Amino acid sequence: MKKRCQRVFTILLVGLCMVSFFQFYKALHHMPLLQHLSNPSQHLRQIAMFREFLWKENKHLEDGSSTSELTDATSGQPDLQSMPWTPYVDMAPQASFRVTGVLHQRMFQLHDDPKSYFVHTKSRMLCFQEGTKMDVSGVIAGQGMALASQREKNTFIPAANMSTFKKQVARCQCRQGWHGPSCGIPTVVQHSNLPTKSRLVPRVVPRRVINALNINHEFDLLHVRFHELADAVDVFMVCESNYTAYGRPRKLLFLQQLLNGTFDYVKHKVLYVFLDHFPKGGRHDGWIADDYLRTFLTKNGMSRIKGARPDDVFIINDADEVPSREAVLFLKLFDGWTEPFGLHMRKSLYGFFWRQLGTLDILSGCTVGMLMAVYKCNGILLRRREYYTLPDFRTYEKTTGRMLLPWSVGSPVHYAGWHCSWCFKPEGVYYKLISAQNGDFPRWGDFKEKQELSYIRELIRTGGWFDGSVPEYPPTNPKEHMFAPKYLLDNYERYKHLLENVYVKHEDKT
Ligand SMILES: *[C@@H]1O[C@H](CO)[C@@H](O)[C@H](O)[C@H]1NC(C)=O
Ligand SMILES: *[C@@H]1O[C@H](CO)[C@@H](O)[C@H](O)[C@H]1NC(C)=O
Ligand SMILES: *[C@@H]1O[C@H](CO)[C@@H](O)[C@H](O)[C@H]1NC(C)=O
């Protein structure tokens, strides 16, 4: 009875808060914005409202901006169409789904990877191709060269060709950075805290790897992920919502690009997950929205995967966390590691040039078996370090005969991926600010002066934070190991804004 009273009281209190929040908002913008938001029948008016609202925001931005990127050169007014991050609604999801059929309902069939990653030695030992020196130990010179040149071209020896090489190599001789009898253990595993290093064995059939993430507007890093992991990951489960984490409508930017050909190089590996609602209470408590995104992503995504096996790998990342190919390939090709696992990621802010000390190490992966049995197919539970409190943890240990021991690929000095926070051009930082969830306080998106592009550019230049502090950063060099993912370095000019501090004047640099 007492509990019920408390609940009623809490609900009343929440209601009161919401009402005063609405009033505040109304006063701020001179229009009943949220009222319209919550009334779906006024869709068209909503659009107009948002255009107007954004126009104001952009005007405001313009004042502090010296670039022409936000403005239409001909009219001098903000060109909303050219701002991909503009969170107004100009495309009903229904319209795009009419084009695609039911992209967000399609099933994804997993298949076994037909590539052969290992070759045999005379003594029937398996050598990991990429980790093994192939031109020694009796490989016929011509064949060794052919193999090396194939490797350079990043192609793999098809299974049918394996027999040609089988008898040539006596034992695996590891190239630098590779360890173990099969030369398939990368340094990031060799130097990790994995408790079962001595029990690692190459698999006959690779595991399938499922990489799940929510996308907002981190498209540079999405291209990076796809290029880094395209051959190690079997399916990318990408969830997009027509609401921002703050609960405002947003365009389905990823879907648009999926349809217009931008991602054709990887489309066959993408499972599109569409979150078409905003969770109850998510506006009031941003953490609810944050968690819900992961829950929905995992449950909806996994329910549409066909042919998954318990020993397949599931990895859930934020869009700004990119595991290295080496780390994921190891998980795919070896047996004997324990779970759940994390990844030590190199940390940086605004780009790869502002490296932060230490690593980000978040539990982010396990087998599909564990995901289903222990985490009940909920990705957010995996990212919390609380698996041992879950009721089915012991049962899973008993039935699989495995000890569940968490570990992390990499170490504080051996990076197994990159966590690049706020890695956008200034306009992208602005959009992240205004679409951030309501719960990570202070919410810098609520401060008008922090939304100025000139202010944001200054933060990027100095490495400063929104609270006015400027942390110490160790020096970096684009040539250092694991400075940035290969795809970015290979396309340096296009991604210069992530690779060097473009706002430092030339004299300052030298
Ligand atoms: C080996 O692979 C090449 C292409 O990489 C192919 O042309 C050739 O027919 C293959 N040889 C055998 C014996 O399968
Ligand atoms: C999001 O999509 C759903 C399903 O198409 C739709 O009912 C809803 O009104 C959309 N919300 C916004 C803000 O566009
Ligand atoms: C696809 O759409 C995106 C944004 O919506 C745009 O930036 C890009 O240029 C388009 N690409 C093509 C090939 O039309």
C-alpha cells in the first residue's frame, strides 16, 4: 500500500517536471515544439515547425561561423538539404521502405566462410598464412614469391590451391607480430590477460562473426569499420532510428545511403535494423533511451539472423569503437579463448591526433551461445560487467563445461582497436551535441554558446573539453603503430580532418 502511494507520488512528480519542462521549452522557442512532437497527426505541421526551428538554430550557428559550409552560396540562407546531419523530417520512412520492400524485416542467412586462412606444413601443422614467413623452410622460390605477391594483393589462396603449398613448409616460421605454433596468435592476444593462452588451437571451420552497432551520424567511422572488418565480420547489424537519443525526429541517413549506393561495397553484409519508436521515459531519463537502443538492436537483429551457431561470435560496439581486424580475425579463427571478452582500444578525441592516455576497455563480445543463455539476447547486459549476477551464468558454465573468465584483447600498451570520441568535422560535433541523450549531465547541447561552430573549432584546435578544461595529451605521429585505421591512412586527404589538427595554423605546427 505504502509502495503504491510512493509510486503515485513519483508519477505525479514526474508529470509536474514534464509540465514545467514544456513550459520552459515553450518560453525558450516561442512555440509549442514538443507538443507537436507528441502529436503524430500533425506530421506536416511538425515538419514546418522543425524547418523553422532549425532555421533558427542554423542562423544562430551562422553568426559564429566563417565557413560557407552551412549556407547556400546563392541565397545566403542555410541550405538544409545539404546538411546531412539536419535532424528534421523530410522523408517518411514509409516512403523509403516502399522502395526497398521490407529491408528492416529481411532475414540474414549466415554461411560458412569458404576462405582458407591456414596452410599445412609437411608435418601436417597448420600455419596462419598472414602470420607465417612463406619464403623459407623449403617453399619453392617461385611458389613462395607467388604466394607473397598474392598476399600483397590482399587475396587469399583458395582451398583448392592449398595442396600445392602443403608439402613445402616444414614448420611455421612466424613473421614479426605473430606467435604460437601456427603463427596465428597476434601480439594483442599474446600480451593480453587471456588465462588460456596455452590452449589456443586453430579451428577447422571459422566462427561466424556478428558485429552489432547503433548508428547516428558517425559515417566516417562507419566506412572505417566496414573497410577494417569487411573480411573478418560476417554480418554487420546496424540499427538506425527515426528519433535521436534526445527523442527528436531524425532523417534515416544511413538508410538513404544504403539505398543510394554509398555502401554498395558492403551492402551484402549489412542487416538493417529500424527502431521506429522512442522508449517510454527516454526523454525524461536519457539512460533509458541509451540502454533501449542496445536492447532493441540485439533482440530485433538476432531474431532475423538465420543459421547462427552457439560458437559464433557476437560483438556489440558503439559507432565510435572500431575493433582491429587482427583482433576479430583471431576470435574467428581460434578455439580455446574464454568469454566474455573486451577490447583495449586506443582512445582519442576529435580525431586520432589527440590521443588520450590509457585505453578504453569495455566488455563487448561473447559467443552467441552465451549471449542467448546468459544475457538473454540483450546487448546492454553484456556491456555491463555483471554477468556473474545473472541467474543462468552457472547453468551455462555447467552445460558447456567452460569457465566464464572475462579477458580483454590487447593491453594498456597494445591496442586492439580505436575509440575515437567526437571524431567529426565541427558540424558533426554540433549535431552530436544537440542530439545527445538527456542524462549525461551536464548536457552541453543545452548551452547555446557551446553550439557555436567557432567555439567547436577552437575545442578541436586545442583539444579542450566543453567544461573549459584542456587535458594533457601525449605527442602522436601518424607513422606510429596503430595511430589510425588503415583505411583512413590510405585515404589521407579525404579524412585529413581526423588525422591531423587542421585548425592549427601552419607556423604553430613546426
Ligand atoms: C590456384 O589459384 C589460381 C587463382 O589464384 C587459379 O587460377 C588456379 O587455377 C588455381 N590452381 C589450382 C590447382 O586450383
Ligand atoms: C518513425 O517511424 C514510425 C514507423 O514508420 C512512424 O510511425 C513514426 O511516426 C516515425 N516517427 C517520426 C518522428 O517520424
Ligand atoms: C547518397 O546520399 C548521401 C546523403 O544523403 C549523399 O551525401 C551522397 O552523395 C549520396 N550518394 C550518391 C551516390 O548519390
